[in-house]
Amino acid sequence: MQGAPDRESPQASATPAMTPFLETQIQKVIDEIYHKYKGVDDGTVATYIPELGKANPKHFGICLATVEGQVFTAGDWEQEFTIQSMSKPFAFQMALEKHGPEETLKHVGLEPSGEAFNSIELDPKTGRPFNPMVNAGAIAVASLIKQSPVQASIAAFVDKLSGAAGRRLRLDYSVLASETETGNRNRAIGYLLLNAGIIDEQVQLSLDQYFAQCSVLVNCRDLALMAATMANIGNNPVTGQSVFDFQFLKYVMAVMFSCGLYDFAGNWAVEVGLPAKSGVSGGIFGVVNRQLGIGVYSPKLDAQGNSVRGILACRELASHFGLHTFDFSNVGSSFMQWLL
Ligand code: GLN
């Protein structure tokens, strides 16, 4: 069999180029999923950050990027939106790279909270935020990677994401201003964290860092490539750039698996079965470890704050290609087997 990745030297180009026939087949599946769900009109666009309310509810994009660097797109994949909570795994990765797990985990836990993303609650047993995927945990993480002046650490964050996306990303300053103005709940969380001794007294700086992280503009292709960079042991499969220290990716992906979709995380784990992260802008990205990255976008959200069409598309992609981590057919390279 020619397609099995070489486990000894994962970066060697051990997998064969896809044939045009197979590329067409994959494209066909993605196009079908797009057309199947583009008419679904359930959900509501988030408005608690007023600027997010301006999103076009019709937008729907899908992108899939393999660890070999092939990229497949459908619909409004070029449409940009702010990354919002999908920034959280990357900030966690940066905190782990900067401080190591021992220090980082003094400030944030690894347990699912079962609560909404914006819950004002700490783990009663440990006094820490439950995990880095809820706002409390993400603000604690932002505090770990912030610098003074904060522009420097915001630039470092945008650089990191740009490396993963394979193009230069930038902030949406209107969304940033809108969230900064209205983000009283996150400010409350910030001061709760200060009171609990989880973050230092530079609360404003930590919040500035967090709000800026949420305001990075991405499209579906960026998300899929960021996910594919995680799947590819930290190396961007298109540019070849080494972006993430791979030894920490297991922390990040494990937490995404158990906590990435807030209080829908358990259902997601069963139905889709991939480490993933959603955001209130309507994006979701998912990682098929060692195989590919998925990025989807559609701004109408369900009650848990997850994209309605995004969940439908991911569920269908996972079942169609056998991507579920615990799917009987997924033996670590099911996607490549499907292709060969
Ligand atoms: N910036 C948003 C907030 O803090 C992110 C939330 C989300 O995407 N779930 O409220």
C-alpha cells in the first residue's frame, strides 16, 4: 500500500500525490454538503457584541485542508469573520510554549465545565477556571501570554496565527472596539480571577489581550490550514513553516476534544468525534490528527452559541469520510485509505 504515512519521519513526503480523480471526488462531496445545508435557516446571529450582528446570515463556507497541502473549498470560504473563541486553543498553545504545562496549569484546569462559554464560575475544588476553552480560562491564559505594552503580545499572537494560516492576518478593529465597549461580563470574570489570585493585577492588560485575540480576522481556508497545521505535528502543510511546538499539541487537542463546543461538547464528541473549537462569529474548526483540518463558517447560532450549519456540515464530513476518532473505520489514516 502506498499511502501509509511514514511514522518514523512524519515530515518526509511519504504519502503519494492525490490523483485528479480523487480530488474531484472530494470536491464533489464538499459541494454536495454545501448545497444540502445552505438552505437551513435555523438559529440566530450573535448580537451581544453589536458588531457581530452585522454578519450576513446567508454566508456559508466550507474548507478542508490535508496534511499534504491540498485545499478544497465550497461556498463563501473567502468571507472573513472574527475568530472569537476559536482563538482559545492557540492562546493555550502559546502559554504552554512560554511557561510549560506545570506553570500554565496552575492558572487553568483541564476539566469540562458543562457550563456556557461565558459562565462566571471557577472550579470549586481547585479555585481555577475549569478549562482554557471557556472565557474564564481563556482570560487566565491571555494573562499568561500578555506583555506590557500589550501591542507586542498581540502582535506575537497575530504572527503565530498567521504562520498557521499561511498568510498575514490582521485584527478587525470595529469588532475589537465593539467588544471592548460592551464586554462587561468578561471584565467581571477578569476581576473574579484577580480576586481568586489566578491572574495578576494587570487585569485591563489581560482583557485587552483577550479581546484582541478574539478579533483576528480569518476565513474558512485559514481555519482549515490552522487545523491542518495542528494535524501536521505543528508544521503548516502548505508553507512548510514550523509553527507549533508539537509536544504541547496533545494538551490542546485533548482539551478541544472534551471542551471545544462548550455545553454541546459531549454530544459533539459522540456525533462528530473530533477535537474542535467553535466561536460566536459562526466558525468551527476541527482537527483530524495526522490527516487534515476542517474550517466551516455560517453565522447563525444555536442555543449553545455554535453555528447551526457548521455543526451539520462537520457531522456530515465526519460521517462521509469516516473521520470520527473512534469510528471503527478510523485506524489513524482512514481519510487516506478512503482516497486510495
Ligand atoms: N469574544 C467572545 C466573548 O468573549 C468570544 C465568545 C465565543 O466565541 N464563544 O464573549
